[in-house]
Amino acid sequence: MLKAVVFDMDDTLVNWQAMHGTWADIIQDPLIPVREYLLEQGYTLPDITRMANDYRHHSEALWRASSAPDWIAPRYVNILANVLQQYGNDPSGIDWELVIDLLDWGAISGIYVFGDTFEVLPALREHGVKTGLLTNMPMPIRIRDKEIAAYGLIHLLDVRLTSDDVGHIKPHPAPFLAVLEKLGVEPHEAIYVGDRLLDDVHGAQTAGMRGIWIENEHPTYRPHPEDLVPDATIERLSDLLPILDDWYPGWRNHNA
């Protein structure tokens, strides 16, 4: 029985291909209140442009270092701690919860929601299927929720989690199992939809879910198993509903 569909976010529900600027540009403005607070606390920091660039470098280093079997999640607090140490600061006394909440995250210039996102999510919920979001992101979901709300999606997603919340990145099974636990469903009762073969499809299948791949031309930045086969491949999100009709006849009447 189909009880939930869980989605990746970036390039699945929202389109990042027209993003304006670099990652350093994106993080620069959100870091301004963080930097101001840390300066008030006596920490030594450079100008915001250099700080943002160094944040990006440390973030990329942690992403590159994350690998099987543990797939340790790069976390905002660890990235920022590394930045502070680079300038000779001791980060051990920081109120990290406060510093997390100071990150002024929101909608990102150039990013927009795929039109069929606003068709598919309501259709699932209308027919009693729970919806979830699981994204690899080095910040807690309470921060990314600001962005999700700005895109008009927050009321369409029952449960939302980032890899930062769990401590492991996709394709580790832990994030998938964590979102399923919050949804109150078993792996065989849910499917996962995403645009990355390793992170999304392989990760979901490892956790016992069906994995649907939104086909794309992204470069493969991590090799995936040669025998990896998605349970289904779609070109756009709206192709999902016919797949569900085939797999779960009657799901629209709550009796799949």
C-alpha cells in the first residue's frame, strides 16, 4: 500500500540550473549577521567576501571527504568552526544554536519551483498520500524551511529533513529511515523521487524503498554501482502520477 512519497529538493522540486552567482555569492549575505555577532563576541574575522569564500572552500572539502560507508554529513557548525580556526579563533565557547539561527537564509536568486510541483504535491495529499522532503544540505531544516516557505512549498510537505539533521548524507540509509520514521510509514510503503542516481535512487533502494530517477544531464560527481537500476525513470515530476497508477491501482481512492 502506498502511504508516502518522499522527494529530493534541488533539481527535483525546484530548478537550480538558472542560479545566479556562485556558492560563495549565495552564502555571503546570509553570513552577514553571523559575522557581526561573532565580531561582537571578540572573534577575529576578515571581510565578508573573504569569509564567504573560505566558508565555501571548507564546505567543499568536507563534501569531498564524505564517502562510503559512513557518508558523514558536512554540517554548518563544523564548516563555520573550521573557518574560525583558520583565523586563529577557538570556537569551543560559541553558542551554536544561536549562531545557526542567525544564518539569514531564504529564497535564492534565479531559483524557481518547477510548475508541476504545484500539481503533483497537492494531488498526492488530496488522495491521502503523505509527502516528505529529504535533502543533502549542511544546515538544519529549520533554516532551509525559510527558503521552502518562500517558494510556497512548506504547507505541501508533511515532513522535511536535511542531512545536517541526521548526521549522514544520502546515499546512507539513515536519512531515508529518519524521514520515514517521522512520516510513520515503513520503507515498502513509500517511494523516493530524486535527480541523483547514487544519492537518491541507490540510497532509497538501500533503505528498502522504491527509487524513481528524474533523468537529467548532471555530471556524475560520485560513481554509482554499475548494476544500479531505478525502479522507474521519469523526465519530469508530472510523469510520477501515471507510475503510481500502474504500481498502486486504486491509490487515488485510498485503497492501493
